[in-house]
Amino acid sequence: GQQVMQIPQYQHVQEGEDFTTYCNSSTTLSNIQWYKQRPGGHPVFLIQLVKSGEVKKQKRLTFQFGEAKKNSSLHITATQTTDVGTYFCADDNYGQNFVFGPGTRLSVLP
Amino acid sequence: NAGVTQTPKFQVLKTGQSMTLQCAQDMNHEYMSWYRQDPGMGLRLIHYSVGAGITDQGEVPNGYNVSRSTTEDFPLRLLSAAPSQTSVYFCASSYLGLAGGHEQFFGPGTRLTVL
């Protein structure tokens, strides 16, 4: 079956440093969604990318969808302590069986 | 709107007991799903539904049953609880568009311990 992988598993950064997490799929992704989960909380939707090569920005967050639709990345510029949490990517398989990656846990040292 | 609600928040079961985790949404979403989250494993799909009367298995369906008699409710039943089912369970819903899925709204989760 489809496998969605994320690297790194953990990332510790100093506040103000940049952060990037990568998502790779063993099969072509239909659409890619990104979620953030704060410690003790539930996942919260960040964005969905649909088109090959698509780039979207949300303030300090930049999301990219690979040209071959097999990978995606999330980049945070100048991290803040509010960015702490686990970031998940997910393939929505055209609205059927969502497959999530294992997540990247980000900690930000003040 | 309450969004997605889940009950109970916490539950402790003994091996072999059965129980139902409740999930309800008031956004008229067609799609609803159940996930379990274990440390380092991300979110794994248990069952999902694309509309009332329609359910399908996800990645880890064994030991769980679901039904979808209304758009609003999607209960998850544990038939005979096992320690391996100790986990945090999340219910989620979304509406479906022509291009497929849209953002999923997650409930607050149920933390289940099976002794």
C-alpha cells in the first residue's frame, strides 16, 4: 500500500532560525494536505496543494508540491515559539482513504 | 457551530470489554473518519464514510466496527478491547468537492487505555 514518509522526525531550532520538513510518497499523490498539531491538541488543517509544482504562502510558512506530485515541503521562516508542534502531511486520495505521514515534531528554543 | 464533538474524553477499559466512542458533527459534512494516533506513528485511518449508509475500511480496521445511519453521527465500536488498542482516537469530518477531499476538521480526541 501507499507509504507517506516525513523527514526529519524531530527538529530542534533556536527561535529565529528557519525550519523545513519534507514529505515523500511511494506513489503519486492526489492532493497534499498539511496539518499542525500542538502538544496535547488535535490536528488543525493548514493548507491543501493540488497542482504539480504549486507553491503557496501563509505569512512565514511556504508550502511546495513537487513537479512529479510525489513530494512536498513545508518551510517556516524565522521560527517563533508559537510554531512548536508536530507537522503532518497527508494524501487525501481524492477524498477517500486519507494517508498521513508520521509527522515532524518541531521544538523552538527561546 | 460546535464543529466535531467526541465523547468520552477519557476511558479506561479492561481487556475484553466493549464500548462505543461517539462522534458528531454539525457542519453537514459528507465525509467522516476515525483515526488512531500512537507515538511516532502519525494518524492511522481506521474507518471512513463518504455519506450516510456508506462506510469503508481504512488502514487498521481490525477490532473496530462503524455505522453511519445519519449525516451527523459516526460512532466507533470496539468489539472486545485489547491492550493494543490503547491509543488516542480522533474523529474528523470534511465536505467533498468535485476534485476530492477538503480540509478535515478534527474533534478533540478520546484517550483510551485498555488494561
